[in-house]
Amino acid sequence: MPNSRPAVEKARFPLWAAGFVALACVAILALSGWREWEARQVELRNAEIDMANLAQSLTQHADDTFELADTILAGMVDRMEVGGTSPAAVEKIQRFLQSRKYNRERIRGIFVYDETGRWLATTEDVDFARLNNSDRDYFQIHRASTDRATLIGRPVKSRSGGQWIITASRRFNHPDGTFAGVVLTSVDVAYFSQFYRRFDIGPNGAVSLLNADGIMLARSRDENGAYVGRDMSGAPLFQTMGQRPDAGTYYFKSPLDGQERLSFYRKSSRYPIVVLATKAQNDVLVPWRHQAFTRVGIVTGLTLSIALIGFFLVRYLAKGQRMAAALVAKEGDFRLIAEQCSDVVMRIGLDERILYASPSCARILGWDPARLLGTSAVAGVNPEDRPRVEQVVAALKAGEAEEARIIYRVHHREKKELWLETALRVTRSSETHEIDGVVAISRDMTEHKDLQDKLAALATSDGLTGLANRRHFDERLSDEWARARRDGTPVSLLLVDVDHFKKFNDQYGHQAGDACLRAVARILSAQVRRPADLAARYGGEEFALLLPNTDAVGCELVGENVRGALREFGMLHALNLPSKIVTVSLGGATNLPSQGAQDCSSLVAAADRALYAAKDSGRDRLVMSGQVVAWPGAKSA
């Protein structure tokens, strides 16, 4: 039985092939499942980031509101302690409050109570002669404690208007230091609820404002105030708040509506309040589910197709084992060297067809060497490089040179385009010594070429914003100026400066400042709509837009688009009054180089003067060559 073992091995091979196909199908399904799980986690992480940004913004909004109330309280306490509570002083305070102008949208009302809780003065237009607030918790706390700090109380129903309000109050004293009464400001709960409803956080998303003890102050999804004043201190978040950081992600099942929620909480660093921004997990995962069902269906169909093809392939292999051939080609030292060489070695005939290709073709070009035999040696060359390659090959065949070296692009069978460096040398017949072909030795230079391109890009771009850097801008400005002088066309330049950027950095930190600059850079990039236009970071928080072949009207329109897009983006900047969002000042200039002897520095100087004029005239505006262009919404700083 000398042939029994080979027969067994041949019989086993189809089984191995079938096992491989089955393993491949299982691997594809497993990888698909893992990818869908990762996609789900990405959706949740993106939602966490959105909730974190929203919670940070809303915490700042709440801090600003209570800071305004705190400022009013401090001023009123000073007035009461200086003026006293005599009838004349009270009458004066009442007249002052009735004449006071303030933001009634944020601060509902201002109230003054004496040591018995009797109303002394208020901004409300009510008959308060018989009203008394000594039963309120905040009044009793101030009467019992000598603490002069502002107290943010639990929400209560207003006795003057009947609506839910959040109180902020301070104690004031008699000259001898004894309790003299309470000054109070109120904020409508509806103010916060309506403000929170402006944000699109899904059909079941919610924003909640709570005090540090877990009492619900306001909630976006609360039409009739049913959740106001509810005690949430028993929730896991507040049970473990002492061990938690000041801000973080929090997954929970809401005790209010039973929804599984993804949330981000943030504690205020200035006031005893917590902002909780949440999305329902079902809302977050709806897009992922729809896409996952589609992708899983496609992958399942492809896997079944692979299994079917594998079945027929195994049958073919079992049948084709009898036809296995072992062809050993002896081509001397050339073939031996070529087989071991890591570079691609080819022998090309005078008709430019491949006579031999080394095994490294499969690794470098993705093609089986046997598939290349008899094909054109320049078939895969990039059409832009092909004339240059054909010229070099023709020169070698004509005997104009013995060897040559050239770099060009070729198509890989499966991957992207490659850069090859090829050394070419002619071969001669051993009998006639006439040129009978070319030997080509090629190596992959893609990584080297990519590194060169990356270094070139780094030399001309700004690392933070991705825009052109100052050096690249100066070079392009000089080139476009020279082109405009030749063609007699105008050149426009916009210099853009972020208003009060130092204050933004001081308020929100340098990371937020970097994010702000990147956001402005994206808006500027969106205005670069022609190949010759260029957006650049000019320095610090200053940017430049170079607009060749653009007149003053076009330059003004682009500047308007930049400013409008940034205002629509609405990035918060509490210290940039009065808008309290990030704005820019723009200086524009247009020159016609053919009509004057100025160099390009005159254009930069004109735009720079216009930019300073924009700043001096109130910021958040565009100045074009001496005229101020202020669009709707622009106000003086």
C-alpha cells in the first residue's frame, strides 16, 4: 500500500478547505458583531460629549443668572442698612424699586421684609400692606443665622403672582448687628424651563436644574410645574455625590418618567446648584439601530454568498488536485538572484511586454507574477507619468543611454496608487550584441514620498487650525499681487480678529480658546470657494482671507458671510458684551495693482488700518477702506 498515505492527504485537503471557509464565515459574522457594538459605543460617547458641552453652557447660564441676583441683593442690603427701616426710608426704597429698570425676564421681582416678615417694599404692583412672609423657610433661616451670604432657597409659589419661583435672599441688620429683615429676589422657574426647551436633545431628552440638596428647581419637560420642588436626594446620583467629581457622565433610570437615560451632570463652582443634561438612550441609539439592521443584513447576505462560493470552490479543488503541476524553471543566476530579491525584477522585451517578473510583484504590486507575463510593462503607469516613462524606455531601446533611473506612479491591484523608483538597464544578445530588451529593478517609494509630502504640508500650514501659516500666506500674497499686476485684476484682503479673545481665554481656559480658534478657522475655510482663495492664520487670534480677482463689493460680501456665520454659530462668550457670544472685527481692503506702484504690503497696511477702525468703532463689524459696514445685529461694545 505504498500510495495510501498520499491518498489520505489528498482526501483531507478538501476538508481543510471547507473548514477554512466555515471559519472565515464565522470570523466575518463575529467581526461584524464587534463592529456594531463599537458603533453603538461611539454613538453613546458622542452623546456624552454633547451632553457635557450642554451642561457646561447651562451651568454658566445659571451662574450668570444667580450672579445677577446676588449683585442686586448686595446693593439692596447696603441701602437698607444705611437708610434703615423708618417710614421715610421705606418710602424712598419703594420709590427706588418702582423706578428701577432691570431684566424682568431673569429677575422676576425684588422684595424687602422687616424682622417680623411684613412686606416693606417690592417691585411688584400689588397691595402688600397685609402680606407677611415670616413663615417662609428662607426667612426663618436668615432670622436664626447671622450668615450674611446669599441663600438660594427651595422653589415656592409666589404670593404676588401665584407662579413657581426660585428665591435668592440675604439678611440685613440693624446698626447694632441684630436681625432687621430680609432682601429677596425671585427668578421664575418658567424662565429656566423655557430656556432649556430651546435646545434640541431629542423627543425624550430633558435638562434639570437642582440645588445641592437634590431639590428640583426647574426642568425642561415640565409644562405644569409638576416636578418643581420634588426631592431627588434619594437618587443614586445625590447619594454618591460626595465621592463624585464636580462633573461627569451618569447613566440611570429616571425616577420621574422611568426612561433609561444617558446624562452629564455639572456642579456649579460658585453656587450650590447642579445642572443635569440627559438624553434617553433609546433616542440616542435610534440612528444606530436603523443602520445596524441594514449593515447586518448586508453582511449576512455576503457571508451566505461566500459560503456558497466556498462550497463550489472546495469541489473544484478536490477535482483539481489530480492536475497539480510542479514546473521547475532553470534560468541560471539571473532567476536565482531575482527570486531572492526583495525588489521587483522584470525583463522587458523590445515590444515593451513583460518576459519575466519576480515573486516580489505579489507583495509590492499585488499581482501574481504569472498574470503579468505577456502584458504591457507600462499598462499600470499613471496616465500623467506614462509619456515620461515611455520616453525613457524608448531612449534606452534606441541606444541613447545604457541605463536610467525614474520615479513614477503605478496602480496597485487592491490598494491605492504606489510610487515606484525604477532602475533601467539595457540587455544585449550574446550572439549579436544588439539591444534585445531592458531589465527593470523597482522598489516601493510610497512611504518616502508621503513623508516628503507631509513635511511640505507641515511647512505651510498652521498646527492648531489647519489653515495656511503666515509664511505661506506671505508667499501667496506676493504671487497673487504679481498676477493681478499682469492681468489688471483687483486683489482683496480681509483681516479678521476675534473680539476680546484674551478675556475669553481668562474666562474659559486655553483649551476652550483653542477650540474657539478652530471654530473660527472652520468658518473661514467655508468661505474659500475658489482655488485661488486662501484662508490663513495671521497670528494669535488674527486671521486673513486672501481673495484674488475680487472687488470691494465681493470682499464686503465675504466679510458679511464670515461675521453672520459666526453669530449663527453662537459660541458663548459672557465677557463679550452686549452679545455675550464670540464675534469678530474685520478690516477689508481692495487694490488694483496695475493702477499704482504700491507693493503688496500696501494692501496689508490698508486692511490693518481698517481692522483697527473696526475695533475702535465698537467691534463686531466690518470696515472697508474707510467705511463702516454694520449688518443687522451689530451693536457698539
